[in-house]
Amino acid sequence: MSSKSSTFIRDYSKAIAEALHDKEQDQTTISVDDQVRDAYTALCFDDPIVSSDEACRLLSKFLLKGDYAISERLVEGIRQATGRYEQSLSPAIDKIENEKSLRTETIGSATAVGYAILAKTVFLDIPFKCCQESDLRTVQKLLGSFRGPRTVDTEDQDKVENLISKDFQISDDPLKHAGANNEEAVVNNNCAYDYDEVWAEESDPSDFFYESSAQQIDWSAWEDTSFDPQKLSKPVETDDWPDVQQAISNLLRDLSHSKFVPIDATLWKHLDLSDALTQLTLTLLVENNNLNPMLDHLRQWSVQPLNVMRDRILMASNPSLTGSTNTTVLKDYLSLVQSLIAVDALQPDNVTETSAASVVGLVNLSSICTQGKNLKEMSTIRKCVIECCEDLGSLVERTTTHIAVEREQGTLPSWVRLIWALLPVLEVISNIITEDGSELDSSANRKTLATADAQWLLNSGLFRQLILFYLKTEKFSGTTVDLARRRLLQTLQFLSLKSMTLLGKYAWRVPELNKAIHQSNFVEENNLVDNLLWSLMGIELAAGGSILRTRNAPILTPDSCRETALKQFHKVCQNVVLSLQVIEKHRQRSEKDQNDPNVLSKWKEPIDDFRRFSNCLTSCPVLPGLFKQVFTDEILHEEMQLIKKALTDLSSTTSSFSASDISTTVSKTAENDKAGEPTERPDNTFENSVTMVHKSVKTIIMACEDTSIGHAQLSSKLD
């Protein structure tokens, strides 16, 4: 290479470097006001792109300080900007490359994090500031010209869509309807796509109007002032409280966690997002509504910030999204829920209605309790539940007082919802799933309830109020009511089994409860297993001279409880044998019978009860010892042999699905999966239930052989 060429390359590279340096210097010299103005203007366009994250942060500060205010165009632009990232949160979350591209956006533009910060300001901070203000002018200044979308009538919307589809429908291929040998039609149709230049036959005066002779136009007069941030930020001074209330509702409606997903744990803490969501929730639910006339109407949106925190917790448990569990948000969420539940205890005693804040808090606590096992944060959740016992007792007590009013008025009992909300919370304490008797969290070493926790359940009044709550609802009837009361009683039963010396003894010595569970119609309203478990508990609780005498009820002694338990377990085993016989009969007829409600009612429930009892033997360490006091090895062997014989007879019958049917179904599934079509798979309800009986028999035998065996050891042996 010649010296002249190398000199040219060196000089050219130097010139490029100086030009890039000068460009960076020009960008850094842009004033803050210009950056904010440009960011505001950019967000007013469709599919907006802001220059940088710093511009988004500056715009957020200006909006909160009141230098600018929000508008329809700005809010819609933020929706679209955050929507680009929301679209990546489809069921196929494993699109890592798509997520990375959305985080980085385009070189020289804002990332999804910057738009998320703007979303926090617009959909969280501004509504919160408006709710705290009692001056209408201040609220108008914060909201600017924004009022939100107007309601569109559905029929009018359909008419508009129909018009659009008619005017802009895509025409068919011109060759589609042409004949195969019709060359003329092909030629004519091809002419429709001939875009060659066409000259006019006669000249037009405008053909000779050149730019040089055109009148000079002042383009500055054509500047589009519709995107001027100052004009868009101008408040609508004619609006009243209902108008600004509608605007705030439109903002809170869009408050969702999907807009905050790009914010990582560090930035979440730096922005105090948990604190902002907590303050907004408390403002909407707990604040004195006399200070702001909008709060009563905005209370319906109080669940939005709670949902954001809950979704953040659930997302934090997914390593594909965050990589680590955000326990800080969980603790903030539980602290907020605990504060909401405590609101009801602050109400005067003469108030019969439960506090709306406490109801919202209980529902959210129940929701997170159902997810505790998946979050692997059961110990943190359980600690919160134990601390809430006193406030939950107050909530149940107020509801119990209100039950009498409902009974007099003959209205639909609203307390049923309270039971369903309480059940997951109580399951966390007992560590037993009420429905099937299995352990909620087998990884936790909590076979029994700690003495301190059991004592706190008594001292807080929660356990007592739950018993009174059950007894107060005895005169109600109905399918939903009966099921709710049965689940509540089963929960009390499991708590008593986990602490026989404290909770069990307390429940046993409540005369009304003991009378209710030993009445002749108790089995009809509940089931054999519940009666069996209470009778087994009575063997120990009625011992030592603690003979319970109740009016219009038999005297309960350890011997009477032992005799009742023996009869009830024999009936349980007999019902299982009858269910297996029903399965055998319908299995030979048609597989359609296994989903027939009339058929299911004849055999499904006894098998489920049998499984529930076997699960209880492994979940409650005290039960196997009590069970062996009633059933000797000979009696247990005799009962189990009856079930084993029924299983042997059933296995000799023809299966509802042969091997050829299953192989055909598998091949059809593979073909339909390729074509994207669903396949009807056989429902092995009969087979699953038979397997359940097999496993339950093994569980009962092994649990009684070694009363000290643990759940994990038993599960491994059964496998």
C-alpha cells in the first residue's frame, strides 16, 4: 500500500471519529426541557419510540411535579409502548430472544424499563396523588386534558366494523374465477395490474407550474400544534368531581403487573413500588371518605394494586422470568393483607356489617395460601396466618352475630363465602388439605401442631369462634350450605387431631358440638369417615374419667366410642366393596357409564372417603395408635381381605378400554397433534379409582403395622 493511500485512510478515519464525537457532544448538550418535551411528543404518536430511558425518567418527574400533565395521546402512547412487552408474555414464555430484544428495543431508544417507569407514574402515582387531594383544581391540574375513553355502544361498534369490512375487503385473485382456456380473460385481468406510465392526450396548465415559480410558503405556520405538551397538559376547568372520578377510574383500570414486568427486583425496591401499591390500597379502602368525595366510587378499584403485588409474587416463583424468588414483595404483601384484616376489629361493637377492607384482606390471604406450596414460602405465609388469628377471630365473631339477622330476614346466607375464604387459611395451620386429608406441605416437618400455636388459637378466640360459627349455622340447609359446613367441621376435626391435648380436648368438651356430632342424623348430613374420626378421637378424649354427659344424647365413654368406630369402619369397607361391584357391572357394559352422574353417585363417593381415611392415617400421627386400639390384626385382615377379593374379581373382567383401542387413540393423537386438532382421550375414571383403592389398602395396612412410620417413608414404600 502506498504512503498516499495510508495517509488518506488515516485522515478519513480521524474525520469520522471527530464527527461521531461531535454528534455525542451535541446530544449531551440537549437541555432537560427539550428532552422532556421530545419524549412527551414522541409518546403522542402511534407505536411511539422515546430517545432514552433517562428521558422517560425525566418526563415522569415533570408529570409528578406538575410541569406537565397527562393527556389522551400520552396515556395511549404509554399503553402501546408497554403493550409491546406485554405481547411477549404469551404462554410461550421461553422466547428469550424476543424478550431480550424488547428489553433493549432499538439502539438509541428507550427500553421496556423506561416505559414501565412511565407506566408507574401514570397508572399508579398520579391516581394516588389525586385520591389524596381534596381540592378539585389540584386534581384537574394533575389529570390535564385526560378523561379516558368514552363508552361505545356495542351495536354501533358492530355497525362500524361491518362498514369497514365492506369498504376494505380484500378482493379475490382475478385469475381465480377465470377459465383455464380463456386467454382473453387472463389478458384483461392482467391489465388491471399494469402500472406503466400513462401520458395525457392534451397538456394541462399545471404541467408547466415549476417549483421556481411557486409562491413561497411559510411552513412554520403549518406547525402541528395538536402535539404541543403545554396545550395537551392544559386542564379542563369545566369538569366536576364525577368527571375527574371517571378519569381516575380509567387510569386504575389499566393498572396491572404486566406493565411492570421489565422492572427487576433491585429497581422495584429503588422505586418503592411495594410501598406505593400499599399506600394506594389503604387510601382506597381505609381512608376517611369525607376528605375526598371520590373514594366511595373508586373503592371498586382497590383490588388492582393488590393484584399487582400478588402477580409479582407468583411471577417471582418462576425462574424463567426472574431467576430468583422475591421474598421482599411477599412480606410486603402479607403485611398489607394483615393490616386490612385488622380493620374490622377497630369497628364499634354495635356495627353488624363486616368491614370491606377486612373482607378484601381475607380473600387475598386465602388466595396466597392456595399458592403457598408452589411458592415454596409456606413458612413465611404460615407465620402471617398465625399472627392474624386474633383479627380473624374478631371477623368470624361479627359474622356469627350477623347470621341471626340473616336467618330472621330469610336472605341467602353470605357467610358461606367466609367459610370458603377461611378454609385455605386454616389448612395452612393444620397442614392438611381438608378435601382429601393429605398433607399440604410434605416437605415441612409439622406432623403435630406446636403447643405455642395451639395455645394461641385458643387465646386468640379463633378456635372458639369457629365452633360457635358452625353451631350457629345448623338450621340452614341447601347443597352449597351443607358442603361449606361439612368442610368447616372437617377443618376443626383436623386441628383437633393435630393437638389432642389442647384443641381436641377443648372441642370435645363443648356440649353442643359433641351432641351435634353424635346425633343419629350426623352420618346422613356428613359421612362415615367424619363420624369414624370423631369416634377414634373419643377413645382418648373420653378416657381418664372425662365422661361427657349431654342432654338428649348418649353418654360417651371410651368403650362406646370404640364400638362406634368399629361399626363405622366396617360400613366404610362394605361401601367400598359395593362400589367395586358397581364398577364391575358398568365396566362390562360401556365406558360411557363411567361419566354418567347417576352411576358416579353410586360408587365414587365411598371410594373417595376410603382414600381420605387412608390419607388421614399418614397425616395425623395420633390416628394409627388409636386405630390399633380398636382393630386387632385379625379384624383388620378380615376387612381388607373383603376389599382385596373385590379387586381380584374386578381385575378378571374386561377393561373398558382394550389395548387396541388405546394404541388407536395414541396414533390418532399423534396425527391430530400434527394437524393442530384436539383429540378426545379416553377417561379412565374407573381405572383411576381402582388404583386408588389398591393404594389405600396398602396405606392402611402399612400404617397400622408401624405406627411410627413417616409420610415420606410410607410414600416411598408404596411406590
